[in-house]
Amino acid sequence: MSDLKDFLENIRKFSPKIGEVAMRHANEELASDPTLVGRKKKRIIPQPDEGVGTKHYTEEDLSAQEMIDFSPIYRCLHISTVLGSRPTFETYYRAERTKQARLVLQPPTNMHESEESYRIYIHSVLGFFILEDHVLNTGNGLITRAFLDEMWTTALSKIVSTLQTHSAYCTDATLILRIKDLIMLFCTTLRNYGYTVKPLWELMRELRDHYTEVLMQRWVQVFREILSKENFQPLQVQDRNEFDLILSEFPLDADIPDDVTFPYTFSFSRMVPSVYKEVKEFIYACLKFSEDLNLSQVEVDEMIRKSMNLLLTRTFSGCLSSAFRNPHINLQEIIQIIVDTGYLEEATIYLDQFISNITG
């Protein structure tokens, strides 16, 4: 029994490494053949070269479960079977692994603060269930499919809850994108071992909504900075280069005379092309989350349009309302804001076209 205790302690410590290697292998396989997603794939144990002797294999050669020596557990299983105490041994093993599962599912402190903390948590969980999958397939009934399915169902609920809680505290859009990529690779690797991951994919929708909210908070600062520098006067350009630059930044529907004389004054203020440009940057940022999610163009379009509309109707409008409440604003500036708002409303059709172009 001491051999078994040592084995259980070793695999508990080694689970994170098992998960790390498995995810790296899954990532390599995806890079070489994206159709491997979701396909249960077992690596073949390399055989020594004939006449050369035993060959030393690296992590790149071995699958995750091949890095562990399972002989102690097989030996204990054989002995308990011979002695007629197999049911007791099975009960003990399952109870100990259930205890270890509870420990594995406890996240690191302040996990939301760093990508590395998420990696440690995900690698540990993944390694644990890869090892149990191996025991299921090679342990001659030591654990059953029903036992493992029940353990995974319980764990999956805890995993989703943990990721929900900690990601909700994250206010760094770049970190959220990295968390998304980690969870996606986590899902792919789990599916390769036959585990169901539907609740984790559903979690991605919540993470996407949170990512959008974080972006909107960032763009509140962007819009406030634009408005703080704005004098709300018609934009004047001094030469053709400045004129062409404005037209490249903002699609103008109004008729422009063929023979433009300079200085030339547009009807809108500098705010209009500045805000339009930042809305396009926001759209690009939203698009980053949908990458590799296997969504249709229609789904991506709808997601980004919804986010863009929220940005304009809630975030930008809120910032503009604050500008209106400025006690130093005069009537002429208020009129200019109304004119500018009209130009931005008319330009939404071009933003819709822009979304279709970049998602097509």
C-alpha cells in the first residue's frame, strides 16, 4: 500500500506537467492539421530501434500519460485481486483520487491577475483527468466509465464557476484574449480524450460579453480625451494633403466641389473623423475575440454590430452628454455638436460595410 501512496503523491505533483505537455501536443497537432479538433487521438508509444538498445525519449516523443510509470498501481491491483481484497482497493483508490480532485479544482490565489495562474490551474486539472482516462483504459476496471463521468461532471461545474468568477475580475482586454485562447486549447485537448466540454464553450460567450464591456470602458477614456481637446468649431484644412487626409479618415456623403480652394472648411469639427477612426479601432478589437471560434460570418457580423451599436448609443453618447453638461459650453458649440452627431449617424452605414468587409 505504501507504493500506492507514493504513486498517488507523485501523480498529484506531476499532473500540471502532464497537462502542459498534452496542451502543447494538441497545439502542435492543430497547427499541422486543424481537422484534428475534437478527434480522440492516442499517441503510439515509440519502440526502441532494433539492435541499438533502449532509446531515451523526450517530452516531444511521448504522450502525456506515457511520462508516468503506472506499474505500482497495476502491481497493487494484481496483489489485491489475488488476496481477494480488490473491492477494498478500488474503493480506496477512488476515494483518494476524489480527494485529490477537490484539491486540484481549487484555483490559485488571485488567479485573475496573471495568465500564468490560469495556466497552472488549467494544466493541473487537465493533467488529473488525462491520468484518470489512462487508468480507465488500462486499469482493468479499477475505475469505471460511470465513476469518471460523474467525477468529470462535478469537476466541470466547478471549473466553469471558477473561470467565471476570476475572469469577471479581469479588466485587461489583452489578458482576456489570452485566457480565451487558453480555454479554447483546454477544450480541444479535453475533447481529444473524450471529455464533454459544452459548458466551457458556453462560458466563452460570457467571456466575450465581458471582453466587450472591458473594451467599452477603455473607449470611454478614448472618447473623453477626444472631447477634452475639441473646440467644437468647423474643421479647416490648409492644403490638398490635409484635405485628402480627412477624406481618407471619414467617408463624406456631401457634394464636394471639383475645384476646392484653400483654406477649406468642413461642416463638421475634428471630433467627427477622430471618433469615426476610433470606432473602427474598436471594431478591430472586437474581431480579435472571434478569431478561431469557428463562428459563421453572420454570427461574427451580428456580434460586432451589436457591440458597435452599444459603443455609439451608450458609451459615446454618455461621454457626449457630459460635454453638454459643461457649464462653459456656448450655444454655437452646442449647435456644432448637433451637426457632428448628424454626420456620425449618417456614417453608420459605412461602418456596417466596414464590418462586412473585414469579416468576409
